[in-house]
Amino acid sequence: MIKKDTFLKYRKSPAVRSLGIYTFTNFFGKGVAFLLLPYFTAVLSKADMGAVTLFSNSMLFLIPFISMGVLQSASVEYFKLDKKQFRDFFTSSLLLPVILFLLSLLVFYLSRDILTSRYKFPASFVWLIPVGAFLSFLSQHVVNMIRNEENKKLFAGVVLGRLFLEIALAVLLISVLHMAWQGRVNGIVLSYAAMLLYAVYFFVKRNYLFGQVKKQYIKEELLFSVPVVVMQFSTFCMNYSDVFFLSRYTTDNNAEVGVYAIACVFASVIITLSSAFLQYIHPKIFKLLSQPRVDYSAIRRQFLIYIGAMGGGLILLLLLVPVAYRFVINKNYAAGLQYYYLLCIAYFFWTIAYLFFTFLLYYKQKNKILLLSLSFILVSLCCNYFFIKNTASASGAALSVFCSYTIVLGITLLVTAKQMRFLYSKNLEGYTGDSIETE
């Protein structure tokens, strides 16, 4: 039994308080869609929810190609480079997303007829999706930099500030101005536009901008971005491509997509929880790996904390979400509960698999990242095509997601087994991790 003074000691521990602040802030900040589900399901039709889901998922599809691995590289190089070097790196690396954003506008414009006819995209999505994706990238960039500084109060203020702005805009545009799905979409874009203004202020104040543009950093980013972009695209394929397949092979004007999307939102709470924990754990691990002598025991503790938290979160979600479906969500969406269980367990498998990318990202093991990512894309698209096309239903989509994530977890554990052997090693004395650093 834990004594009272021991409990108080851990509660007041800086590490525990930091973990709590980062986890709560990220979970709350990224859970806006979940928090507003009762409201959205009451004021928006199933077709409206389908349109909003297509917009959100299209943004998530585009972000990896715009960001080009800059988010991951900046979080690693922050701990490796001195201030002058990091300023040059930050300035140089930011050029790539700007150029790719402009290219994405052109590509979406040229593809507008296909998007509107085949996937039922509203015409405004042609420019809203690239703009929203670029603003979302900048928002995450500034949040990551604040996190790396371990400025807990500023981190919470910025993340929650954008969240409350998004909520206020959604209510105003939907309920007051009666803009339906357009209100939800415009609210998202406008809240990220406000973050753009703060991001520019923050980057200038921290002296991250206006460094020397160096070809070396741009070349390194281009080389590293290929496997990272493929990795992020694989994440998109696994998490969101099912919605596009469902929209393609159903003929009910995205109504079934809307019902399925609500089940996905509930299930993705476990991914939101994962992202919240990783915001705290990733910088800790990167910092430990940057030390002259790496403390693998401390890294193992971070891994075990994360895995335990994900397991506990899964159990709670499996118990509580059915209650929410019964008492909170509009009954028109009740059919989604039958898909929820498979989706939630599948997403849990992904939260564990993604943790094992930590060392691969830090040591920039491009070959392994590329190999894993390509295999994930192949597994996901094949499962979606087989199950969704043959069933033309949301139940086929849920089964596809479950099968693909189960396979992905197995592949990840197999490929990273050598790098992760410190997790189960009984004696870490003299452990150097040499096998981790090499391709």
C-alpha cells in the first residue's frame, strides 16, 4: 500500500507535474472534435459530418507533404545544435514547406474536377484544404518549439487558447450564422490563422528566423524527408484512407461516412492520448539520447510508463464510450457503436507500434523507416480495397482497419526487435546501444 507521504512526494514531483500538464493539455487540445460531438451531432446532418470528415482527413493527408519532416527534424536538432546553428537550420528548413504549400495549391486547383465529381468534394475545398494544412503545420511547429523549451504554462496557454477559439468560432458560425458544415470548416481554418500570427511573433522573439540559409541543411532535410514523408503518409493511409474508400464505394451522399466518422472520433481518443503522452516523452528520450552516456534504464522507464498508460486508456474507453453513445450522441449515429470496438483496439495497436519509431527517428535510420512505412501503406491500402469494396459498408471499413493494424504491429515489433532489446534486458550495465545507431 502506498503511504500518504510517498503519494504526496510523487504528486509534487516536477516530472510528474510536467507529465500531467503536457498530457492534459494535449489530450484536451486535440480532443476538440470529441468534446463537441454532442453539439455537432445535434446541429449537423450526417451528410454535413461526412463533408467535415473529408475536409479534416484531406488536411491530414496533405500535411506530411507540406511539412517534409521538418517537425521531426526540428525536435531532434533542437537538442543537438547550438543557438546559431539551430537558427540557420530553422530558417533553411522552413523554406521547403512554404514552397510545397504553393505547389499544393496548384495541384489541388488542377485536380478540382476529379475531387468534386468522384469524391464529392465541395468546390471551396480546393483552396481551403491546402491553406488549412499549411496553417496546421505552422501551429504544430510553434507548439513543438514551446514544448522543447519545457515552458509548461506557455504551452498550455497556446494549445488551449487555439482550442477555445475554434469552439467559439464553430458555435458562432453554425448556430448564429447558420453556415452548417461550412461554419465548422471555416472555424478550423480561422483558428489556425490566428496561430499563424502568434507563430511569427514567437519565432522572431526566440530568434529562430532570419538565419543564414544553408544548402547543407536543405540537402539534409530533403534526404531525411523522403522516409519521414513516406512514414507520415503511411500513418494517413492507416488512420484515414478508410474514409475515402468508404466515400468512393457508397452511394448515400456521405451519410454512412458521417456515422462511421463518429465511431472513428471516439476510437481515436486513444491516439489523442498517445500524442499527448508523446509530447512529454519524446523530448525526454531525445534529451537522454543526447547525453555523453545514455541512461537506458531511464529510457526504459519512459517506455513502460507510456505502454501502461495506453493499456489503461484502452480499458476505460471500451467501458465508457458505449455509455456516451446511449446518453450523449444523437440516436441517428447509434449504428456506429458496432464499428467502435474494432476501431478502438486497432488504434491501440498503432499507439504501441508508433512508440518503436522513437530511436529510428532520433538516429535518422532512413532505410528502416522507409521499409516499415512502405509496408504499412501496402497493408492498409490492400485491406481497405479488399474489405470496403467487397462490402461497400462501414462494417467492412472497421474490419479492414483492425486487420491492417494487427499486421502493422507485428511487422514493427519484428523489424525493431534488435534496437529495442534494452526493454527486456535484465542487466543494462555497460549497455552501449551500438546496434541502435547503425542502419
